Amino acid sequence: MPGEERIAKCGNCPACRDPGPPEACLEAILDGLGAGGLITDGRRAIHWVSEALQDWWGLAPDRWLGRPVEALADHPAIGPWVGPLLSGAAGTSGDPVYCEVGGSWFRVTRTRAPLPRLEGDLLAVVDLTSEGRRLRRLERAAVRDDLTGLPNRRGFRERLAAAVNGARRHGFPVSLAYLDLDDFKRVNDRLGHVSGDAVLRAMGETLGRFVRREDTAARLGGEEFAILFAHADPEAAMARAEQFRDRLVRAALPGPEAASDSVLTVSIGVAGGDLAGLEGTEEALGERLLAAADRALYAAKAEGKNRVRRGALPGAEAGDGDR
């Protein structure tokens, strides 16, 4: 079990240095590992039950401390699972067993107790279901923008690579729009960063409501956003980008400090086409699409902002050419 070595060598953590029973140290270590545990003494009597195990399995200390560990085999929830783990002399290690209790799965490992005076065992228990949920939350956080709730740059790149792969295999076009809020620094300078964050959140909400279910809206960083248009050629993407630009112009800036006539504008660059004949990995082609849209975005900025321009993706079949 991860952390067993740390348990065996413990002696320098704050809990160990503090006065009190060494079980408090073990409780702190197991809690830090997201685990629970149970300790027996040399007579195989239950000496200690962690707070986590009391909660997960209902092993109340006033009922279970001092009882032989074999009594766990009669526990209606865990008995059928952990019974085989309890055979053998004290200090005997074995392969972990897996059990389901109350809809959650646990891994139980038996090893020598890290309290030499007891000469007993430690049953170390990990809640695999909660750990799986925690890892999935971390995975989602890695590809999600905290402020807007949209996919971040990493999440967008992953979806873009998948879209490029599908487009090359099945022959349909893929297009994207690169968006940058115009003069956003002035918004921060005039209204403050709190209001600036409110504007970014409003932009994210507007984008999220605008895109189709099959499309992806993302915040790439700062005031930069993107839309991945599934199964859309550049002409269709241009039309959709223009619709969004017009919608944003009609929306007032959020926040009580904003003037009633304040408007938010955006410059947009679009790129895309048929990628079937292009060489390179999905990730590399996705980066080429982003770069082409980025060049078109800066062309829109140079021409006066608050407009949509299309960029060329060399080698791609794009239709009527740049606009």
C-alpha cells in the first residue's frame, strides 16, 4: 500500500513529537494518505480503530476494542471479504483484498503494526471509490478554467486534436475561431480587476450559451477565448463568429460600476478547412489551425478591432479564399 514505508519509519512528524499516544501519529499519517486502519496486539485483540474506519465501516471503539480480530468475520458488511485476510500468525503480511461496503470499494492490506510494543498487525484500508472521485476532480480541474468554467487551453487543445483526428479520418471540415476582447486592459484600469473578472465570467457565460452542443468554447488565457466548430467549413464558422460578435456588442458590461452605455467588443480570427490531405500529427495540425486563426485575429485588430477576419491554413481546402 502506498505510504506503508512512511508509516514504518515515522518518528519525526509533529504528531510523534507531541506528547500523547503514538496512535495519534498513525491517525494523522493515515488521514493524510486518505486511508484508515485498525491495529491488533500480540494476542490478536483489536487495540485501535481509526476515525475513518469508524465512519466507513461503523466500527465503534466501545463495541470493538478488546475483541479478537477474528470477530470481524461476523461483521455483516465486511466479514465475507476480510475473513481470509485474518488467517495466519500475528505480523503475517498477505495480498490485499477488495471489499464493497455501502456502495464504496475498499482495498485492505495486512502488515506488521508500526507499534513494536504491540507485536500485532495493521489492517490498512483505502477508500478506492473516494480516491477515484478525487482523481477525477483533479483531472477535470487540469483542463478547466476556474474563472469561467470553460475548458482551458490544455482542454481545448485536447478537444481540437480529437476533432482533427475525426476530420482526417472521415473527411469532414473543421474550423475554429480565436477571440480577443478589445481594449480589455482599459476595463481593468477603469473598473478594477474584480469587475474585470466579472466581465470575463460574462464572456464565458455568453460563449457557453452561444455554442452548439457539438461545439467547444474555451478560455485560452487572459482575455483570449476560442470556439471549435464541429463539422463546419470556414464560411459557416465565419458566419457564426459574426453572429457572436454582434451579440456581444449588444450586451452591456456587467457590474454596478459599468456605465449603462458601456459595450464590450471582440476581434475574431477564423481558420479551418478540409484537413484530409495534410501531413502531421493531430496535435501539430491543431496548432497550425490556432496559429492561422491567431494571425487573422491580429489582422482584425490592425484594421480597427470589433470585426471578424479569416486566415489561410496552407495546404487546406478552404473554399473562397481569405477574407
